[in-house]
Amino acid sequence: AVRCSALEWSGCYRNEEIASSKWLDAHYDPVANLYTFSSCIALSDLHGDGENKLVVGDLGTGVCNVKLKVYRGTGVLSESTLLDLPTGLVSFLMDLHEPRTPAIAVASGPFIYVYKNLRPYFKFTLPSLEVNPLEQDVWSQAKEDMIDPMTLKEMLEGLRDKAEIPLSVRSLRFLMLEPQEMENFVLLHKEQPIRRQTVITCIGMLKKNMADEDAVSCLVIGTENGDVYILDPEAFTILYKMSLPSSPTLMDVTGQFDVEFRITVACRNGNIYILRRDSPKPKYCIELSSHPVGLVRMGKNVVVGCTHETLHGYTQKGKKLWTAYLPAPVTAMALMDLPTRGFQAVLVGLANCEVHMYRDKNLISTIKTPDVVTSICFGRYGREDGTLIMTTKGGGLIVKILKRTAVFDDRDSAPGPPIAQSIRLNVPKKTKLYVDQTLRERENAVAMHRAFQMDLSRLRLAAARAYVKALESSLTPMSASLTEPLKMNAVVQGLGPSFKLTLNIQNTASCRPVMNLAISFLYDENLYSMRTAFFKIPLLVPGLNYPIDTFVECLSDKGISDIIKVFVLREGKSAPLLTAHINMPVSEGLALN
Amino acid sequence: MKTDVQLPAATDLKKPRPKKAPELPILERRNWLIHLHYIRKDYETCKAIIKEQLHETQGMCEYAVYVQALIMRLEGKIQQSLELFQSCAILNPKSSDNLKQVARSLFLLGKHKAAIEVYNEAARLNQKDWEISHNLGVCYIYTKDFRSAEEQLNLALQLNKHDLTYMMLGKIHLLQGDTEKAIDVYKSAVEYVSIHNLTFKHTCFILYTMLLGKYQKAFEHLGNALTYDPNNFKAILAAGSMMQTHGDYDVAMNKYRVAAYSVPESPPLWNNIGMCFFGKKKYVAAISCLKRANYLSPFDWKILYNLGLVHLTMQQYASAFHFLSAAINLRPRMSELYMLLAVALTNLDDADNARRSYEQAVQLDESNLLVNLNFAVFLYNQGDKKAALLQFQEMERKVNTQVDSNINTEFDPELVEMAQKLGAALQAGENLYWSKPGKDSKSSQRSSSSKPSSSQQPLGTNQALGQAMSSAAGYSKSMQITAGAEPLSPSTSCHLHRSVHPNLQSQIFRCLFEWCIILM
């Protein structure tokens, strides 16, 4: 991998940024190959040596190469393969044993893998969901070979459309199968008990009974079917279960399990629910106008970044406090907490390659990044307290350290009056000629108006005359007669001296066919020759398009062209029904002698 | 909860053990990832994951189909997205969400009746959904069934007091011409909507006060709304047009500069900028801007109207004629347009057509005094005193009805002056509102105060124009005989001046309503 040192990279920003920057560029690796989200990043003192490592759940390519990576300084300390994509990752203390080394819990599919000292330690599986008893019945009948696969299919389909409890994966899979595969599928699976599983969608942690920094914590998990579980830190039994109306996507937990806690969950239906210790159902609900992308708790308030490029602040009871408008969509959010300085802010990664720092609704600082940020994590890394870690869309890893001299103004740095107000309006300029013409119009308005009206009348007269003439001599491409409503257009193909002439004739009547028609051509015989200058056309069925081909030979090599007139005639009438004038192209080829 | 070690699904599929049945992957296992990418607007990655997931589940993963349909709708492939939502509804017939999306797609395709049916079906699954009731109401508006629309929107309001519903309900009442009910709606919106939604609150308040005719208050709130969002195009346009109406052209131009920076190709904006220049008597610039507006929106009659007006002022009567006749073609039932056309024709020495145009204007008009007054002046100058008197009496009648019903008691001083002069010439008009001795004190003060103002040239008055008008054959002569030395020029400048206003006001309304709707 190519790695740039802090100095090399800072070159591109030196001119305008460095002087005023509040951050030191510690490390930038544009090809770190990390594909992850804020939920899959944690900083943790894995070895209990007072030096924090960066733990990243890397989604790899999204299919394979899924890894749990641990960074120390600027390098990878260890990598271990994960079996499935990680949905979330937390670092937590599970017991009181010395040395106090935190464990890493990685949520993935229906499991939580717990690592201690970077070694697999325990695997937790979500409890199975309730299976529809009718479905159970149907399968047990199938097991005893009482029903054949087709009947099974019908019964399951009936269940799927009516039942309150959804079908298990096995039944759903079975319903997808082709009839010839069913037999084998039933044979293979019928001995197994039916299970209905769900997957974990988010993970968080909750202090058990003490508020200390190094207190033992419970895991809190949200599942696809809308349940929230709190797990015992040592035995991994379910201590408490709550349910939500939709699948949770983001979670923030505060408080202590044994005293009082509050779980703020953003759900896939665009609502945020607030759960409390005393009730298994949500206590408060915040209806957002767009989907939440990031959820961060700041003190007692909740800050939510939404897809509509807005940032909202809510109280912990769901009352809206403020709204800030962002210049671009939110991609990642994180809390910036510096307890030593008593400073808290919300970091918001935006799609325009910026990270904005908000304190309440005030924008207090902006960081420019070389790529769109997909995850943000702020905390202690190594032995440095104020470290900002970001990964980018292109897979890069950015580490920045907050300067100890950096001071953030609490003032809103959003601009006052819009700059555009002082930009000159682009009013189109008028020329001297225009002014002269204006003066001329002023002097001669009456004459100009009369001349115009006169010419307009003449134009109308000329147009009307031409129209009447066209109608009288059937020059139009549409025939005006009621008995033979015809439409014709002609196409000339070829470079010359031979051309192919295609006449598309259509009978536009609703039901009556047209018979006894003929086509004749009129042309300069010194210039062109045609094999047949007159032929009959077949009966025309209404609505269909009849392409009629004929060939024209150009006799001249002088590069001149002429008009060929086409007449559609009716037997026994000399006046044509339709006339078309075809402007022949100049022949570009030479006739072979 | 401790379970034996099992290999997770993904690897299981690849190397199934001979005896044990393979663990089947859970259909919903990638939903969280799809959702994560979808809300981050990373649609390309999202589509790739969906494709993979649909391949794995053979199209049975409801959420993947759902998000795919949402993305397609964002990409404008509404018909395809509708089909996908319909298949979602088949996969999960119990979800009102799927039906809601089907209905939404139908709505976007303009199939409002079908959308109503699907929404009703969704409403059966979920009785208490604000969104369904609201959208049903909107659909009913499009099918012009205002009563059902009102019913549904009120139902939506009972479930949840959303800003959007108030806006729609107000709009229905305005569409039906029921201003009082609309005022009630906006009033309750101002009361109920939480303080946090300040921009919305301002919008409601502005509408509320505007409907009550309190433009000053509305303007203050518009200013407040602008401090929260100084770059809001619609608000700028609305505020600017109000400033313009009050003659604050420089301030309005300042605002328009901001708007022109963000939306440089807006026809209403360039129209208003053009009229600002017109107000500042920069006629060439006004024509430039209006022509740009006209280029951007060639079928907007308001712009053509203004172009006609500016060209009349510039004495380019032949050009004015073209713009005005174009405007009339687009909006054939507006009396002011015919009146302006008649003025142009008078100056083009086409008395017959001018008269016809005036007749059309009078026929269409309901309350505009200027139409009758100008017609009367025209007839008088043509020597048709009898017809002129008739028009003058018609004007008197309009004045009296307006005064009686208290719609308007303050008349434009120029108009009053002109009417008095013509009245004297026709030996009529003694019983007009402003010439009655009882109420005279105020209006005579006004008209006397208007005299110095006429010397300092009120807006739109153009001395050169006046001279040109008075030099028309038979025109100044007849006036000199009857009304003494005073030329009749103020009349023409007066109606030019007045006709700016109705146009600008209609512009304001338009901006505000659009603005409110965009805000939501």
C-alpha cells in the first residue's frame, strides 16, 4: 500500500488551510481499503497498556474479505477474518477481572462474536422467533409423508397470504423452488426442526450498575423484526426485551441498567423512539420528515442528521429544539467529546467532502477532506486524547489530532448577509443600432404599423391562394377526397447513379379499402430513367403502410439533379389524387458504361 | 441462549455437509446494509447490493424490492417502480406501506382515480395514518372533488397537525374562492403548529395577513422568514415584489441580486427586475430584462403585458401593439389588455380598431374606472360627445358602487383630476363622490396635493409621451377649446401608471403561494 506521511499529504492544503487549521494531519492512507460505517469503528485499550487501538469491522468487498482489523499507530496490528458482514461493533468491559481489558463484540447476521485479547471468546445467537403452529403442522405432515410436495406448496401459500406470523425461511425457500426440486428439498429438510431467525441491525452498550468509565457494560442489540434486547455482560442471557414498531437502524444508549436508562432508537420507518427502563414499549416517538442518517446524543439532547440535508435537535422527551440546514447530504455523524476541556460538539460528515462541527445549531468549524467521509470516530487513539479518525468512500483512512492550542468560538460562523447581494446584475446591453431603431420607430410608428398590417394581409392572401391551389391540384401529401383518404411519403436511398425510391402509401380511412389505383412518374428523360414509370398498386387495406419500391437511374454525370413528380391516380380519372415532388439528390457515383 | 457452534449461513451454502441439511440464509439479512446505503444516497452501491440480494432470494426479499422501487422512482422510472411496488404488495399484502407507495406512484403518473382506490385500500389496513388521509385529500383536489378533499384533510388534521395539511386545506378554500374559510385555516395553523417550525409559521402568517389585506404585517413576517433563510428564492421574490409595489426599487433590486445569483433563469424574477428598472425610469434596461424574461417564458402573458406597457411609454407604439396582441392571444378575457391595445391603436391612427378594442375592454371590465375614463376621453376626442357621456356615467356608477360598499374611497389623484376635467367638458359629473361638497374636503385636499406631485412627475409619467399625445391631430385642438390651456396628457400617463399595479400584485400572490408549497 502507498502511504503518505502527514507532511506529504498536507502539501495540498498548506496554502490556505494549515495556518488557521485546528488540526494536525497525523496520517492519511488513501488506499487503506476500508469499507465501513461509524457503527463498525471503535477505539479501545485492547491490551490494558494505556494505549488505545483502533478496531475496525471492515466489510471488505461487501461479499468477501470481511475482516476485523486492529490498527496501532499508522499500521495494522492484526487482522482476523469474519464469517459475515459486521453490522456493528462495540468495545466493552464484561467482567471485573484484572487486568481490565475490554472485549470486542461484533454483531453479524444473527450472531454476536465476542473477542477477548483479539481471540474468539464466545458466540451469542439470537433466540429463535415464534413459528406459526399451522406451518409446523403442515411440515410434520410432510415429514410423515402424508402430503406430497405440491399439496405442501398450496397449503404454505395459503398460510403465507393469511397468517399473522410470517413463514420461516424454509417454507419461503420451498415456495421459490421448481416442482422437480421440491422432493429433494423436503427430504433434506424435513427432519430438522423449523426455526425462524432474524438478524441484528444495530448494537450498543449500557453500563450495568455503575457510571464509572471502566464499569461493566451490558450489550444492547436491535433486531430486524423490531426487538431490542439487553444482554447480561457475563452470562449473555437476555435481561430485558422491548419491541419497536419498525426495524431499528441507529441506537444511542445512556444510563445504567440497574438504575435508569434511556435507549434512543432511529427506525427504518423514519421515526425515532425513546425506550425507558419502566416500559417494554416506546415511551416517546419523534416523527421525522425524512430518514435519519446519524444519531448522536449531546448531553441531554439528541441530534439527528436527516436525508433532507437537515440537522435537528430534540430533547430527550422528543421535543424539537432547533433545525440547522446543511449544504449537502449527511454521510456520517459522531460525537466529539473532550471531557478534559469540557467541550462537546457534533461532527457531521457531508457528501461535499466536508466535515462540519456543530454545537447546538451553530456551525463552529469546518474540516475539508480529500474524499467523502463514510465514518467518523473521535476519541483517544494511542496516547492522544483528541484524535479524529475518518474513513472515506474510496477506502482511505484519515487520522487527525486536535491541536492543544485550538479554540473553538461558540459563535455561529454561518455567513451573515448573502455575498450575492453585491454581485452586479447581468443586464443584457443594448447596442447603438437598437437605440437608432427605437428612434426610427418613434418617428414612423404609424407608417410601420400600416406597412406591417398590409404585408400581413398580403402574406395571408398568398398563403390562402397557395393552399387553394394545392387543394385544387392535389399537391398535398394527404388526399383531400373523402372516398380515397390517402397518405403518402417518399424516401430516396442510394448514392447514385442508381437510386431506390420507396413510396409509403397508407389508406387512412377507418374501414373502407381503396382499389384501382395507379402510380405514375413524371421526370426529365434526359436526366433520369426508370424501369417502369407507371404501375398499378394493389388494394389498400385501411391503416396498413404499403411500401412500394422502384429504381431510378441517373443518366447525367454533371452533378445536377432534378425533381421527380409522383402522381397517385384513380382509374378513369385524369386529375391525380395525390402529388409528391421528390427532390432527387445529386448522383455521387459514375455510371458504368 | 448458548448455542453450539454453527457455521454461519454464507459459508454453509458453499460446502454443505453431506448429512446435515444446510442452514438457509435469512431473507432479510442484508436489509440493514441496503438501508444504510439508501439513506446515504449512495444509490449505485445500493443497487448492486439489491441485485445480489434479489439474486440470492429469487426476488422474495420484500425490502430489497421496495428500495429498488424507491430508487427507480427517484430516477424518474415511475412506471417500473409502480410495478415493483405492486410486487411488494403481493409479497406482503398486509403492509399498508406498500400500498401507500403503489398509490404514490399512481399519483405521480397522474392516475389520481386509481391512486384514490389504492389509498382507500391502504386506509382499511391502517385506519390512523395521517399520510394516507392527507394524500387522499391531495388526490381529491386533483380530481376536483373538493368536498371529499376537505373531509380527508380534516381527518388528517385530527390525526396529526402537520404543516402540509394546513397548507393544502387553505389552498382548497382559496381554489373555491372561500377566503374566509382559508383565513380560518391559516389562523388555526398559526396557533397549532409548534413554534419550532418558524418558516412555516411565517408562511401561514403571511398568507393569513395578506388575505386580511394587511400587507404591512405580511411584509414584516416575510422579512422575519428571510432572516432565517436569507437565500430562499421564493421568499426573496415575494418580498421584492412587495417592496417594488411600494416603490422601494433599490432595496428590491438588492434582494433580486441574491435571487438572480441562485436562480439566474427565472422568468418572474427577470420580469420583476425589469419592472424595477421601469420604476427607476431606466427604460432600455427594463426592456432588456423583460425581453430576457420573455425569452425564458414566451407564453407568460404578464411579461408580454409589461413589455407592451414599457413600449407604450417609450412611444414605440408599433412594438407595443405586437406585445399586447400577443398577450391578448394568451389571455383573451382581460379588459386592461384591450384598453392598452386601444391606447396603442389610438396612437397608430387606427381609430376604428381602437374603438373596437375599447368596446371589448368595457364589455369585459367589472370595476376598473380607467377603462371607462380612457374610453370616454377617446370618444370625446373623436367628437362623439354622446357616447363619451355614456361612458362617463358608467364610470360614475362604478365610483358610487365602490364608495357605497366601502371597497375603495381613495382614488388616484391623477384619475380624479382627469375625470373632473372631462366632466367639466361634458358638463357632467357634479354628483361624483369626490365632487360632492360633504366629502369634498379630503379629496380636494388630495387632488390639490396631487398638483405639485404632477409637476414633480409621478411614477410612469413621461413628459415626452404627453407631448407626443397632445400633438395628435384633433386632440389638443379639441381640448383647447373645451378645457382651456391644459393638455389632456395626464390622462394617458395616468392610466399607464395605474396599470402597473394590478400586474405586480398578481405577481406577488403567485410567488407567495408557490413559495409556501415549495417550503413544504
